[in-house]
Amino acid sequence: MATVSLETLLPEIKMVRHARARNLRLRVEPTGIRLTVPAFCSKRQIQQFLNQSEQWLIDTWSKQQQQLNQTTTFPDELRLFRHSQPFKIIQQQQRHIFKFDWEQQLLLIRNEQPEGALQAAVLAYAKQFLPEYLAQVSQDVGLPFQQCSIRKPKTRWGSCSSKHDIMLNAALVLMPEHNVRAVCVHELAHTKHFDHSAAFWNEVAKHDENYLEHRRQLKQMQLPSWYYKKI
């Protein structure tokens, strides 16, 4: 993974060449900037693209850093996908890093490094509920897959392998159900079209009429600052 420097106001940009990429693509997150580069792109094309994107990068990075650096209180409750009521968060001394009390709608977390405990709770919740939801969507749209894994990637909401194994980002459980479904449909469509061709997007549109709006929402999605904190 290479890095490129654009401006002193910005961090080094991580550059990744991707054989399947067709266009240069920038992704800005509070923890860094990533540039996806098609295999055929030259250094001159890359630099020209970065120069054209410079002001947008500076504005977007500055805005995200301001949001991240704002004093934020640790959340009192956590709203999770497919659960109608938020969980009240209680910090306390306890043996387990976290524990869900489903009847009382409580999330009990160890008061040492509470951000890490909250991240662990989200990951566990995602591993329990996302695979079964993906299976439900798969059955509804008639697009089967092989296995589902839940991870915490920094740059993708999901992926699909050539063997039709699907990975979903654990952070999806922090989002509304329609966004989760949109990601599931997108990855399931890759089991039929392993690219981003017109045929692929037609398949997506068959099962998600508002996929363009959902894509826009996902690109603008800002995860809470505690989710980014390194433990």
C-alpha cells in the first residue's frame, strides 16, 4: 500500500491499486484518506486527479476532523438495527467486557476502556443478527450465497468473493434497516454479476428501487466517534 502527499492540511493519502477498479476514487474518513487506483492509471493521471480534488479533500477532511475533535459525551443509550427500543448503557465494574440484558433493554459494559467495550458489543450483536438478515434478504430476492462473515473493515460496507462468500461490515447494525438491506442487495447482486456493469445495476434496481438514494446515504454516513477510537 503506497502513500501520496497532497497538502500539509491533509494526512498522507493511502493509495491502493485495485484490478477491478475502473475509476479513481477517494474515500475520506476521520482516521485517514484512501485513494483507490485502477491498475492502468499512470502517476501523471493520479496527480492530476488529486490536484483537481484538492479543495474538496481539504474541506471534507477539515469538516470531519472538527466533528471528531468536538467534545462528545459517552452515549447513554445505543440504538441497534432490528431492535425497536434503544439499549440503556450502564458502565460498571464487571467480569465481562459487555453483557446484553434483553428483558430490561440494558447494555452493561465494563467501565475500563468503555469505548472498546461498546465496540465489542456492536461486533457481537452484528455477528448474531446480520448473517440471519442476509439469509432472509437472499431468500426474498432469490439470490443465494455461500457463507457470511462479519468484520470491521475501514473502507467497505460489504464485499462478495468469486465463491459467493459475503462479508458485511459490523457497523451496519448502527444504521436503519433500509440501509442494511441496500448493502445486502448490492452484495447479493454480485453473486450473479461479479462486476459493476449495467447488468449488475439493473439487478440491484430490481430489488432496491431507491438504490441511488441509499448509496448516497451510505457515502454520507458518519459513524460515532467512539467507534473509531483505537483501543
